[in-house]
Amino acid sequence: MEIIKTIEIVKQRITNLKSKGFKIGFVPTMGALHQGHISLVQRCKTENNITVCSIFINPTQFNNKEDLANYPKTLDADLKLLEHNFCDIVFVPDEKEMYPEIDSRVFDFEGLDTVMEGKYREGHFNGVAQIVSKLFEIVQPNKAYFGKKDFQQYIIIKKLSEKYLPHLKIEIIPCKIIRESDGLAMSSRNVRLSQEQRYYSALISETLFKAQDNIGNKSVKDLKELVINTINENIHLKTEYFDIVDSNTLKSITSWEDANEKRACIAVNVGDVRLIDNVKM
């Protein structure tokens, strides 16, 4: 496994590999890797000749400085895990390498970024677009892999690729949510939960799965109320938002006939840890 810290060397390496006809797969991460990330690496390896992973905690996507400061940093363990899973290249730049000057670009995602996560984390998706667009231009992969846990992010990155980076012709591959044995979606933030908080956090996915089972039995409005009330009845959990949306436009639906493909998306505060999850409806 090759560890590279500079853009110049990554570009040279990728250009050389592509000249030999190798297909490049890419898994961008912010580190604090868990089995969810590794599942992306493993799928990437099955579909490409070379697997590239990046580790960079991107400051421009954090609207909360405390959240940025508290984000887990486990680089040594991350590198060992990637090596164990036969990643070929790991790009580990520092902030000066990625942002030699302030990135003032503003992206227009036609409303995809103003709902749910975008509503509660102002500027978050613009920061995501800044870093992902930089990484895509550097690595220029054939395919890039993103977990569906961050479903809204996946939809926005698809839009980013189609609208702003069509010349790169990158195929954006969505990958299934990897869950703990009790159903909690794997997240780098889970390590910040106390033992008690971790126990009660399983109610999030449990409630979403029950919502899936109630399609057709309840109206959209009643089902939304049921999910929010069920979560908020637990004193350890507080729903920030819950919505059922069109999977393509991310617009809220008011009846089950409003969209062919639907997604139920939720954000829950567990103490000072914010967790997100979603299920197909």
C-alpha cells in the first residue's frame, strides 16, 4: 500500500496507472474508519484494478467548530485497516495541500441542499462539494463509492458530478448501509456515545424499520408523527428532523402516490452527538 501526501505525486501515479489501462476506483473518507468504510473499499476492489482511498477531515463542511474539533482522528489505525484490506493507494493530504488559498466557490444544487441536512447545517453541502470536486479532479477515478447512510450527500454528489464535472465521466456508486448487530447505522460518531447512549440509539433504526412496515397502514402525516413521537419519548434522544421524501428530488411527499421511489430520513441528537439514518420506503 502506497501512502501519498501531495497532489502532485497522486496525479503522477494515477496518470501512469491509467496509461497502462488500469481502472481506478475511489473511496473518499474523513478517517475514523469502520466496517462501513471497509465495505466500500471491498466493493471498489471487486470492480476496479486500483483502489484509491483518501483520508482528509474537511473543515469547510463543518458548520459547527466544536463538531470539527471533536471529530475522531485515528490515522494510524485507519492506515493499518486499509492495508489489511489491500487498498492500493491512500491519499493523506494536510489542510494546506487541499486549501492553499480560501475556496470561495459556491455550488447550485437546485434545492437538493436546502432540505433536511442542508436546512440544519448551513453551508455543509457546499463544503462537501468543494472537497469532493477537488478530490475528483486530482484522482480522476472511473468509479467513486459512497455509502447510502449519507443518502442526501450521495444524491448531491451525483448532481455535482453531472452538473459541474461531466468531463471526468465518473460513475457514482451507492453502497448499502452497514449496521451494527442491533441495527444502529455504523458511523464514525458512534464512538463518542456513552454506553447508555449507545444502548438507546438502537431505537432510531428500530423505529425506521417499523415505519417501513406501516406503509399503507397509515397516512404519510400520521407515520411521520408516529416516528417523531416514538423517538422523542426516550429522554436520551431528540429528533432534529424526520421526513419522507422523493428519493430523486428529496422533496417531501404528502401521500404515498407522490413518488415511485421514497426515502425516510432522520437526524437525532443523542446528547451532543448527532446521528443520521435512512431507509427505503
